[in-house]
Amino acid sequence: MSAPRRASAPSVGIVGGGVGGLALACLLAHDGHDVVVYDAGPLGGKLGEIELHVHDATRRVSTGPSLFTFPEVWRRLLRHLGEADPLQLDRLPELGVHVVRGERLPIPVPEGHPLFEAWRRLEREVLPLAPHVETLLTTPPRFTNAAFLQASAALGRVVGSHFTAERWLRARRVPPLLHDALALHALNAGVGPRRGSALYALLPVLIARDVFRPRNGMYALVRALQQFARARGVRLRPFTPVRSLNLDGEVRLDGERVRHDRIVSALDPARLAELRGSRPRSGVLTVSGVAVYASSSVPTTLPTTTIVAPSNARAFEDAVSARAFPRDTMSLVHDHGDHLAVLLTVPPNGRLLDIEHPWVRGQLARLRDVIGLPHLTGAVLSPAHFASLGPLGGAIYGHAHAAWRSGPFHPEPYRIGERLWQVGTGVHPGGGLPAVLGGAMIVHEQMRGSLASPH
């Protein structure tokens, strides 16, 4: 049961109604605080919905993240709120089929496959970390915290001194096909394996047998959080752009100024800098994407998830770093049964691209040749779309960070000033939904000490 709100309850304004902002709003309102969520567009942030014509009918399909991992983090949030799980998570048969070097490699690697023993060696090394993942995702990174220390030590034993994905895989002499498949996952941090954290090379081993999707689409998570928020008195203000904010707790809207006891930014740090009137920091940006959501005129026999590697990983990584279109790119194809979602990795150029753009057409043609992707017509989200959500150039994870500052060693501070905090993917780049949900719980715990109790 939520705590009753008093007239003197501290006011919190959350700028950004993505998953992190909504989750934190639920937690703070559950404590009895007066919470308002502002967003310039619809609620959900990078996790959205669009209308798509599917089999002679129009339906809404989810955009953004397509896989739900580490569900215990979500269940921990539900326990805190005293809510039942409304998502109906369905376990997927595998993390995905990786198409590398002209061969197809399912992960987890099945028994009987020539690489099964190499996969089992990785499992024996990495899976002892599994009991500590929830702690790493939901506990403030403080070396005075015994639980965090224990979990960090477990992580250190697995990673060792090899901080990048490439070095970690090479140190283990992983066979080339499996090496290249695992190296692809460094792009979950928005950079290639030479720069990306070792965490993303070992992550597939941790999640391979525990990958889920909500039965009613990923956007069901946003709908659930909105329901929890409204039930606790949160005022949700979509399509209400914040024009500026300051360290004194004031946000300026169109024709309105509102003062809060605390402000939380759930925005990309570059967008937050603009709202504060300061210059965004410079540096290397992570990748962007072209996302194609389409129905197919013919039944497909694709795996639930297919990951197609570029033909030349080094040339791909160099091209994206130079913000140039690679000759061919890493592609993700998710088969949802009634529709397909195709994500093409592109440099963060902020450009508006459609399905008729020559480069996009070329990549879709390559997927037809490599995996039998059917001809597609549908909706396209391009770097211009992701840039409209805040990140420079549409860089999905904002600026890149040093490999050792990934995972639990968050690169952005939770607290910027006396009244200003941060939450969301800007604080946990590349961590996916579990890190965003866990980050909301971390910020909530830390804010409780800074907010006067309303009861």
C-alpha cells in the first residue's frame, strides 16, 4: 500500500517519461511524495508504439528494445510497490541465431555442435557471476557497501585485467566463430569490441537461457508503469516540453514556471546540458540505428532473433567511428510472428532515412540474400527520430565511455546538485531495461535520504 500524501509532501519534477523516469515516479509516489512527470512527446521514451498495417488490419506494435532480460530486477521493483506482475513474460527459445563468417551459430550453443565444449567452458567461468547480477544492477556503486563489494569481486574474477570485449575474448582463446558472435554484443554499449566493455562479451553467456518478451509487446512495460504511477497520484504530463531548468528546482514550460523541491532528469546528459544552458561535453558518440517495422506478405521461417554480422568487422567499426556508412552493417532481425522488426546499425549522423534510401535498400537486400528476409514495407525510425529524443546525432547510448566505466561503475553521477538528480539510460548507457529499472531503485534509495519524510 502506498503511503498517504500530505499537503506538505516534497514535490519532485521528473523531466523525461521513459522507463527510468516512470519507474522512479512510481517509487517516490509510493513513499507519499508529490510527483509530476514531464515529457516533450508520448510517454515511454525509446520504448514506444507505432501503428502498423498487419494482415489487412491496423494494430499498434512496440518499438525500441525487443528483449526482456534479468526479470528479477523487474520483480524486485514490483515487490517494492506491492504489485502483481502484469507483463506475462514468455521465455524465448534462445538469445538468437548469429550469422557470422557465412555460418549460423545459435546461442546458447546446442549440445552436439562443434563449438559446444568451447561454450561450456565459458559457461563454467561466467555463470558463477549470475547470483550477483541483481545486486550489481540495483545497488549503489559504493565500496563501503558489503553486498556491492562481494558482487564486484565476483565480477572482477570473471573480467580480470581484460577490460574490453576484444581483449577478454582473446585472453580466453575463444574459437573464431564464437569469438566473432560474442564480440557483436559489444554494440549493446553502442561501440565496437575494441572499445566496448568486456561485460558485453560475457553478457550473452549470462542471459542466453533467460530471454523473454511480454506477451502483449514490450510497450506493455510502459503501460504497466503508467498504471502504477496514476494509482499513486503521479501527474503525467506528456507532450509538455520543458524549455529550461535550473539547480534551484525550477522548470520552465511554455507559458508556465513550476518550482519543485527536487528535479530528476531522465534525459540524455547532452539534452540536460542544453536545458541548463551549458555546453554538452564533446567526445566519441555511440551508434545510432535505422529501425524498420513491417509486416510480410508471405509467412516467414526466421528464428525469433537473428543477428547478422558485418562482412568485415574492423572496416565496419572504423566506418562507424568516422560517422560514415559502412559497406555493410550489423543487423538485428526480430520475428514477432505477425510482423518483423529490423534494426540496422548506423553512425550517429542525425539524418532522416527512409526505406527507399539507397544504403537502407542495400542492407535489406543483403539480408534477403543472407537470411531470406522477405521484401518489407512499413514504418521506419531513423537517426533523426532518436536525435529528437535528446541524444546528439541520435546516438542511442549518448557518448561513449571508457570500457572500465561500464556496468555497475556508472559513468554519470546520480546527483548533480542539491536539488538535481539523474536517472535512466543516460546514467546507465548500454545496460538495457534491467539497468534502467535497477537505476531507478538506486536513485530512489539515495533520494530518500535527501527528501524530508512526508509522513
